[in-house]
Amino acid sequence: MTPPSTTPGAFDAEAGRLVDVTLPVDLAQAVEGYVASRPGLDPGRLLQTALAQFLVQQGGARPEVREFYLDGLFGTGL
């Protein structure tokens, strides 16, 4: 197994890509409340599903993104 890359902005296919985003306090609290009420869901998974849904709705999603979207709809019970 190859160790994760330390190059800024590099992509590691196994781990994904880290996106550092600052959320407004109200939005962050809403995410925390939503996640707290759903066992097994974490904020990262919620944001992955939300971004995939946005991209699918905009019509520019690759097949991999559509898989995240469909998994969010049917796989995790979001």
C-alpha cells in the first residue's frame, strides 16, 4: 500500500481529498443537530451526499458522483 501523499492538493484515491471549509455558525449547528439525530451518520458523509446531489442536479456529474448520490438516497437513509 502506498503511503498518503503529502503534496498540498494531491489526491489519494483511497483516502479522498480533504476540503477545508469554514461554515457559518448557523449552518454548522444545523449540520451537527441533523447528524446527532441520526446514528451512524457523520458530518463528512452528509456533506459528501449533499455535494453529490448538487452536482447531479446540475447535470455535470460523473458516474462516480452519481453513485455517491444514489448511495445517499438508498444506502444510508439520509
